[in-house]
Amino acid sequence: MIGENLESVKKNIEMNCKIAGRDFKDVTLIAVSKTKPIEMLREAYKAGARDFGENKVQELMDKIPEMPEDIRWHMIGHLQRNKVKYIVGKVYMIHSVDSLKLAEEISKEAVKKQVMVKILIEVNVAEEESKFGVKVSDTAVLAEEIAKLPGISVEGLMTIAPFVDNPEKNRLYFQKLKQLSVDIKEKNIDNVNMNVLSMGMTGDYSVAVQEGATCVRVGTGIFGERDYTKHQPENL
């Protein structure tokens, strides 16, 4: 079932890449495995998934040793500064950097561990009060500030679009994030690449791909609905 779902999502990405005149290889499918048991992750891995996304530090740390070493782990959830030390050097990319203070903490740990941490700046494009992320108007300045920190590479932007019944409603937000990445790229800021656009989830990734997403974060579309009753609280 998971293998079939994964294949279906990949085919859908490929189809939408063709619609947009893009190369399928330019889009990374991140299997969002939060709250899912290791058995399901292993099934996805067996079916070809190599990029996995988690949004809780504790869960991420529990799963890393249980899975093959060639997996690229993505921290996609809100990251508290006091938990940065656990994941620096262990994740491939942190998608949810939304403040200079958080970036400074990541930098401090990166220098300590002598690693380079790839990060994305989380932008609250729709300006929803319930969501984390910086405003569109504040993003370029934040990128410039973070770029000065050692041990960090700003790879691009991420957004979590509103939960909508019709994915077309989010097209505007994806277009805005894409335009923002173009605007920042044109500033030629040292240590800032705008090669990664992490946007689009199960309900709207097709539209996100059409609008330039290079990473889509799909959970339900691969693993099925989540059962939050089995989710353990964080104890780090």
C-alpha cells in the first residue's frame, strides 16, 4: 500500500512537472513520517523513499538509529532553540528557521561540531496567526543576517500554506514564495542560495510543483491518515 502510494505521488509530481515544463529530477519528494511507526518508514524506504521529514525532535532522534544511514532527514516542524543541539549534524536540512536567534543557536552548535548546516527560512506567506514563519517583507533582511553566521548555509525558503478545500486557493501563496526567492537571489547575498523551495503538502503539492517547488512534503498521501492517539509527548 505505501509503495503504491509513493509511486502514485511520484507519477503525479512527474505529470505536474510536464505541465510546467520542468524536469522531474528537480523535485525532491519528502515522505513526512511524523507519528508513523518505524515499520511504515521501512516499507517506504523499501519502496525507494530516501528523504524523510519529521516535525518533533524527540521522534526524529528515536527514528534515526532505527533506519538506514543513507536516509536524508529533514526537520520540518517548529524548532525550539533548546533542542537544536540534538539535531545539528544529524539532519540533512532544517526547513523551519524563522528567527535570527534560532539561526544563532544552530550556528553555535554547527561550529562546535564542525559541520555545515543547510537551512531554509520559513516564511508565513499567508500571514496566518496560527503559523510560524517570518513575513514576506522581513525575509530578505533575515536572510542577510543569517548569512553572516558561521556553519550555516541558507539554501532557500519554506512555507506552510493554509489548509484549504481547493488547492487552487494556495496557488497565489506558492507564486509569492517563488517570486520572493527570485527577488532575494537577485540581491546576490554571500552565502545565500535560493535553490530550494519547500512548499506543498498532500492536498496541494500538485499546484506547488507547477509553481516551482523543489521539495514537496507529503505524509497522508504516502502513509495514510495519522493516528495522533498513539503519539508520545516529547521528553527531551
